[in-house]
Amino acid sequence: MRLTALDEFAERLGLRKDQGVAEARAMYPALDVVEEDPAADRRLLEGIADWCDRYTPMVALDGKDGLFLDITGCAHLFGGEAALLGDILSRLFHMGLDARAAVSSSPGLSWAVSRFGRGGVVEEEEAERVLTPLPVAALRLEDQTVDALRKLGLKYVGDVIHAPRAPLTRRFGPTLLLRLDQALGREEEPISPRLPVASLSCERRLVEPIGTEEQILAVAGQVAVSLKPSLEVRGAGGRVFELVLFRVDGRVFRICVGASRPLREPKLVAGLFSERLQVIYDDIDAGYGFEILRLNVLRHDPFSEAQGDFEGDRQGEISLSGFVDRVAARLGADCLQSFQLRESHVPERAVVTMPAMESLSARRRAEQGNAPPFRGERPLRLFATPEPVEVAFAEVPDGAPQTFRWRRLQHQVARSEGPERIAMEWWIDGADGPARDYFRIEDEAGHRFWIYRQGLYGETPDPRWFMHGVFA
């Protein structure tokens, strides 16, 4: 067992990482050792990353104990880079966290200065001067590469900067110079945020923290009003909204709701969160209150303003969408299911279930585009699995049955229509999949059925009949 992390007191005693626990106890018998919990450490780091979202949405994890923040375009909101950095470190200190940080023009330089330097703000023209005295490990190299460089006498970044590049590439590969150029800002290094970045966002910073459900909804409605002009400029409406609550002590809560049609009206947006909060508010611990509320638009679609007709069909569609949105916000997006047509000629594959919220949206897009492909008349009730039917007499080769037995009952055919031939899908059923001949049949009692013959007389040794649905 080895030491993986040290507090300040252990560092003052001269202990070091990767030192054996037995050796450390021999030096200091009263040493307090706690077993490492990587999962808890990860949760803590992700919690800090959520908290840092108040400064920028571009937050990425860096290993087990670091974060990258892309503050491009955000620093002026906090009084500049130095003020932003000071605010972050001061707040973390009061939360009981000892952190070091640096602001520079490249992620590699910030990483090197914060972990091996004194931190702070590094100007772009000072990059080489600041990197020169740092050890080569500050370039984010593998341990084997660092050991090999030290054996050659290249212990500091300054030794590598002024060394010939061609021999270094031949001996250590391209990674060494790539890391060096990234630290100097010569090579771009994008930051991949851990959470999706909202396309639109608006927030409210509060003088006095709030905590009740009514206060949260009131502020959310105000933020939604501020968000509406941005949606109007884009000619869009939000489909997925996220309300982010920043608690005073750093805890962050995220509440996400969706809509079946694009929304931009503040009352409708606030209404969705009202339904959602009624369900989950008891699980939200307001603590000493929330100091920042942010409303994000995670997904938006074009907003079409169509005039309704005199028959009120448009109003009925809006009412249905509102009902679906309220129920989905309260009980979850999958609580209401609907059916959607698929591009398949096989009846049991032509329809798929999907959340009603997505179904309404897909139907609206289909109405704006081309008409759906024509299909023949289909029964009101389609069986998920076709049921075998016993046919005594049928016209050969392509005729309908004269009598058939289904579910122990004998039926005498009075009228029939067909066949409607449907070929199987060779990419699923294979090239030898038998075709189906469907018939709409009415018996002497007036019952209507949808029956098909699998296989053709003369081509299939023993064609079989199945019941696939019943008409109204």
C-alpha cells in the first residue's frame, strides 16, 4: 500500500506521494491513513465542476484532480481575468478547498503554471519566460519520457525549448514537441466540455438567496421573459429547457423539461417548470438558498407562426401539445406513448411506439414536408403476432378462402377483396423470404378480417394462412 494524497501537515513532515505506507508509519507511528475512495473523489470533482459552471459553461475534467475552464468572452463579466481568478480561489477557500489556478492563452500553459508554478495570470508574451524554469514534467509527458529526458540532462522546459527539434523528434516521437507547442500557444488545443453547451442562456444573480417553490418559479418566469427576445431574433422556439439552481454553498441542481412544439412564451415555459417542481421539489434541498438561477435552451427548432382556421383545428392541436407537455413534465417524457409510421411495407414493422412529445413533433415536420407514402386500408386492430388460420377451400392460384377456422370458430366468407401483395424485406428476412397476399374478408355474420397467405401456390410446397387484424 502506498500514499496517493497528502494533506498540508503530512507534506510538512516530509512525506511524499507513492511512498510506502509501512515506511511512513515507521517514520511517524501516529500517522492517520484513510483508504482511498476514487468514486467519492470523482463525485467531489464533478461537484466542483458543476459549481464552476457559474463562470463559464465550458468546463472540462482534467484527470483525477483538475479542471479546465474556457473563460473566453466571460472574464469581463467578473471584472477581468485577475478578478475572476481571485473570486474562484477565494470562494473555494471558504468552502474548505485549497486550490491553485492559472489563466493563460493556452490550456497547456495554464496546466503547467498551476501545477508546477505559482499560478496567476500569464500574459501571452510571457509564455516562454514562465515555462523556461519549470521541470519537463510540466509539459504533460509520460513518466518514461520524463525519465529519459532527465538522463540526457534535459531537466527543465528551457533545455527543451532551445534544443534542436529534429533529434528530439527522432528520439522521443512527435508528442514531446506537440506538448511544447501547445504550452507555448503555437498549436490549438480545444477543450471538450463535460456537459452540452446551451445554444441560448440567460441567468439572474440574486442579492438575497431564495428557496421556496413560489420564489423559484417567479424568478424563472422573469428569466424566461429575458430569454424571449433572443429566441425571436433567431426565429426559433425552445424544445428542451434546463433550469440550473446554484446554491449558496456550491451545490448545483439541474431541472430539465421538454416541449412537443417550439415554445418562446414565458408563461408556457414557466408552466412546464411548475409541473416539474411539484414532483421533485421535496428532493431539492434549498439549504441556505439559491443565489443564481440560469435558464438554458438545450435544443431549439424553427418557430412557425401559423394562423388558425375557423374550425378550430389549430387550437385543438395547441391544446393537445400543452396537455402532453404538462403530463411529460410531471411524470416523465416516456409516460405517454404514441405511434409513428416507419418506412417499411411489412405491416408489423410499419409502426413504432415513441414518446408522444416526439411523435407530435415528427407529425408536424411531416405535415410541413411531403405527404406520407400511400398504403392500402389497414384494420383498426393489428395483431402484434399473426395468428394461424385453418383454410379448407381457397381459389387457386391467387384467390381468397371460401371458409376458414380461427380460434375454434368456423367462418363462411361472404365477400372478399384482394390480393394486396407485400414482399418481405430481403435485407432483414433474406432473399428467400416468402411474399404475402393480403385479403380483406367479410363473413356472413358481418365481421371483417385481414387475412394473408404466406407463400404462393405452385411456388411454395405448403402455403399457410394467418390472421393479422380485424376491422371495425
